[in-house]
Amino acid sequence: MIKVDAGQEKAAYASLQKRPGIRDVYPLFGEYSFFLVMQAEKKDDLSRMLGEIKASRSVIKTGPVLVTKESCRSQGAAS
């Protein structure tokens, strides 16, 4: 999840949709502006992508949530 400066949502949304590794961008209402669905082969790749997003001038705050293939399998087994 990321929060961007007020008034920058439209530009940030367009920019995020073009970034490699970002599969979906969902606008939110509340503390955060967007929920991102990202895909990376390695954790280091994900960290790099998050770092690039954080470096954007319009990004105020990030709140990453990491979901791996292993965590999805374990949740499925518990259902």
C-alpha cells in the first residue's frame, strides 16, 4: 500500500500502472491511496521495486505486505 500527496493520485496511478513488476493498482479511500499487487522472482527484486516507488516525490508513505507462494499454500491448507 502507498500514500501519495493530495492532488497527485491521478498522475501516480498512471505512473504505477506502467511500472514493470506491478500487476494491479487499486485506488483506496482512507489512510493509503493505493493497494499494489506486485510480482517479483526474488525478495531482492521486490525490495528494489519498493525502493524505487518510495523514492518518488509524490509518495509520502508505504506499507508493504509480502505474500509468498509458501504463505498462500499454508493458508489454503488451513481452510
